[in-house]
Amino acid sequence: MDRVGAISKVGDTATRVALFEAAHVLMTRVVKWSALKAWGVRIAQRRGAKRGKVALARKIAIVLHRMWISETDFRYSSQQATTAI
């Protein structure tokens, strides 16, 4: 079934909960701004807080997957990457 605009409940429940909690903490508790937080806040302003957190959770999952595949570390901001060079 192809759902346009709806969020499916497919996958491990505990993983989805952990990703949503990570997105919630990043958007509400973390004071330091990052590209991920800014992206999630922009989505939340347009579409609502819950949709913004779900979108951010999905983006976090994608970033984690790419880090796992490429065996790289997370760079909190692009400034850190340029100052480390």
C-alpha cells in the first residue's frame, strides 16, 4: 500500500520510539544549535511540532545509517569540520 502524506507504523517499535525521543530531546532540551535542530525547527514551524519531530527522527535515522555504512563519526556542525582540517 502506498500512502501519500501519512506516517507508516512499519518497523521495530522500540527503534521508532528511541528515534522520536532523540528528536524530541534535540528540539526541546538541547541548547546548542546544529543543522539538524534548525532543520527540525523549520519543519515544526510550518507543519506542527509533532510532525517536525517525526521528520527529524527520520532524518536522524538516515544520518545514523550513513554513518554506519561509511564508518564515520558525527560532525556536530560544519564549523567543527573546517576547523579540524
